Amino acid sequence: GGVIIEDAKENRYDTQVDYTFFTEPVSCEVHNDIGSTNVSTLVDVHFAPRIVVDPKPTVTDIGSDVTLTCVWSGNPPLTLTWTKKESNMVLSNSNQLYLKSVTQADAGQYVCKAIVPRIGVGEREVTLFVNGPPIISSEAVQYAVRGDRGKVECFIGSTPPPDRIAWAWKENILEAGTLERYTVERTNTGSGVLSTLTINNVMDADFQTRYNCTAWNSFGPGTAIIQLEEKEVLPVGIIAGATIGASILLITFLVALTCFLYRRRKGSRKDVTLRKLDIKVETVNREPLTLHADREEDTASVSTATRVMKAIYSSFKDDVDLKQDLRCDTIDTREEYELKPTPRSPSPPRCSPTRDPTNGYYNVRAHEDRPSSRSVLYADYRNPGPSRYDTRPPSRLSHSSGYAQLSTYTRGGPASEYTSEAPPAPGATPGTAGGDTTSQLSYENYGG
């Protein structure tokens, strides 16, 4: 018999499982006319420890055996440990903790802890009370300041609680209330009873006195002896001086630290400035190298240009020399320009040219005044056949190259000495020249 799941009517049941599906099986029952079949199963649900049986506080007498029970459930299987509070000693790993012939020292709180690996941890605390005389747990030496209010405390943590607590010192006994400079107070706590003896205006005699705290219950009394000692306190002047000194030291340290950081930062800035200056100096040092390289490049360029100019000038010089030779060989005197019906004299012309230092590079008699005359081209005196002089290939020099253009040559003699006749007919021999006796030899015709 179990609880019927009303909404489970099919051969499949979907639900959100919890720990109950592991602790309580799920049954599926099928009926027909012949009979029924029931199948039960447990769902493997992983869950943190859950308390099944809480441990209960236990009260026992001295010498009795005690069993503490704590039951947990969890999946995967859990690990259970029993320890006493504020102790790491494991007393048991089962659901029960067994204590034999307990004493008042066994009284206290015990911890039952369950651990499910990688899932969770659970724990419970349980208290064991051992009946016996009062147990006083207080420091045997306590401290007070001379001239101030001092306290002496006595804590009783027994079962049953103490029925009576009394303080005794010298010839005085006080359970509650005030006696001269002394006052007794009682306070109940969850774990016991606290009794406090307060002393007003602590004197030297109070540090020489032993204080007796005694408590009684149905099992007997309990006693503790407490000694009061003086607590050394520095005078206000010393404290103030120490505070001022510490403040001065702190301020000095801060100032020194600030100066150190400032100097360090300033040094860093200097380093940065020096680095920048070094970079500038390095750049300046590179400039002579650059200028030197530029000079070398310029020198190389000038040298190259000089060589080119020399080559051009040499070629041009050869052309001028050739032109001078042709002029001397072709036209010598004024009589040779006159038109004659007979061929030219076979004797070679006389020519004694005088060359200027520039070989006529800049000007070839261009400054002389010339009368208007007819130009006689060198081509007009050439034979149709092979020429007497094989001219050199034309120079590479052109009018657009920027060099000086050779002016036309005008033969000397007044214009009246020449006879104007018609130009020679095509095919005329070099010996016949027509027209004017004044002729010009153009550099253009020669170069063409």
C-alpha cells in the first residue's frame, strides 16, 4: 500500500524527482480480466544529507553508559562522523555514539556530521548532561588596574545548576549584595551560571588576597581559588609622549618618502630629457654624413656631367674641324665663287686657317657685317657621284640641345665684286656656280 498517483494513467510517467523517489520506491501495477502485475523500482537520485533521526539531549549520572543516536540519509552513500564540539577527534563513524561510564568531563555538546561526496554536508549538535557537583571553569589568575574597578568572575557549568554560590576572602563571605567596596552579582546563561565579584577602587591589599568561589547543588559542592594581579598600565604622559613621538616619526617618514619619490621622479625626467638630447645630438651628428654623402653624390654627378660635356665637346670639336677643313678645301678665295663656264681648276685651294682657342665653338665670324648676298650651299658644289671628301656621320648635337648655333660663313670681299647670275641648273657640276658671288655655308646644311 502506498499513495496512488492520480495523473499517472499511461505506460510512461514523467515528473520532477526529489529525494523521496530514492527513499520510497515507485510501483507500477497493471490489471486485466485474469489478474494484475506489480513492479517497483527506486530512482537513483543524488541528494545532499537529510536528517532522518535527530539526536536528542541526554541527561545521565556519573558512571552511567550513554548512547547518542543520529541518522542521516543521502545518495551517494554518505560518511558520518561524531566529534565533541571544539575538538577534531572523531569518536564514531556510525549512526550511534556509545559512551561508557561517563564522567562530568564527558558532559558537553557533541556534533554529528554527515558528508555526501561532491553533493553536500549536514550536521547536528546534541548536548550530554552529566549530573554531579558544580564544575567551576574560570581562570585561576585574573587582572585589575590599581585605583580602578576590578572584577573577579566564577563560571559554574554543572548539572543540575548550582543552588548556592558564595565568595569568601580574608574574613569576609558574600553570596549576593554589597559589602563595603565589594559587590556580588549572579547571571544565568544558556550553558551555566556566572557569578561576578566587583571591587571598587582596587588597592594593593586586593592584589595580596585570594578569592574563593564555591557552588553547591544536590550532588555536592565545587570550589575554585582565584588570584587577582595588577595590570600594568602606562601613564597618560608616557602614552601621550609615545603617541606624539610616533606621529613625528610617521610624519618624518612620509616627508622622506615624498622627497625620495620626488627626486626619483625628477631623475627620471632628467633621464628622459637627456635621452631626448642624445637623440637630437645623434641627428645632428648624422647631418655631416648626409651632407658629405650629398657632396659625394654631387661630385659624382658633376664628374659624370663633366665627362659627358667633354665627350660632346670633343665630338663637336671634330665636327667644327671637319667643317673648317671642308671650307678650306672647297672655298678658298673670292675668285672661286665666280661663275665660269669652264671646270674648276684642279689645283687644290690654298688655305691657311687660323683657329681660335675655342675652334669657333661660340662664334664663327658672326660679328662681321655682311652685305646681302645669295647663300651658296655646300650641297650645290657636290658632285653627283662619290664626293671627294667622305664626311663623318652627323653630330648628335641639335639646335634644341642648348649649344650655340654656328652662324653662316660669308666670304670676304665687297658685294660689288660678285656677279649676279641665275643659279645653276640642276645637275650642274661643282665647278659652275650661278648667281651671286657671295655665298654662305650653313651649319644646318652640313649637319643635315
